[in-house]
Amino acid sequence: MSSQEEILNDGRFSCVARDPRFWEMPEKERKIKIDKRFRAMFHDKKFKLKYTVDKRGRPVNYTSTENLRKFYALSESDSDLSENDSKEHTEKKKKKKKAKPKGEADS
């Protein structure tokens, strides 16, 4: 089969390399942004299906959550919020751990 360069040098297909309709879509634009209301679908068991065959009957070994991560992404503001929530949660745990020895010393 011909190499990619030979195909692009062919006069019939030379416009394909310059035409934006045939450019690959960037990763940021490819995925649909999901807001925080629907972020549970990435880890909830209700959304997880294990497939053994694909639509053509060939054996496969993947789950539906892999497809969700492939086509959907959390919106940036929501992912920032989730990171901040996790940081606040760990800070609260640290504060509770520090507070317990002081409380035990008083009693």
C-alpha cells in the first residue's frame, strides 16, 4: 500500500491535507463536558456494565465506564470544585485527628 506522503502528493488528494474538514478534532473539543450533577456516573455501579462481546460478536474485555471516560469529561470548573472538596475533606480529617488528643488530655 502507498505511504501517506505519496497519497498527499497525488493531485487528486492534495486538498485533503489543507482542508480543515479533515483535520483531527482536538481532545478538549472531542469530549462532552459533564457538570457535577452527573459525575456519579463515572463511579456508580448502576452505570457499569461488563461486556463480553462487541456489536459484531467479537470477544472483548472492557466495561461501559471505559466508554464513559472516553466520550465524556467533567467540566473544568466541576473538577476544580471536586479537588477543592477533597482537599477540604482531608483538612477536616487532620483537624479531627489533632482535636482528639487535646480532648483526651482534658478528660
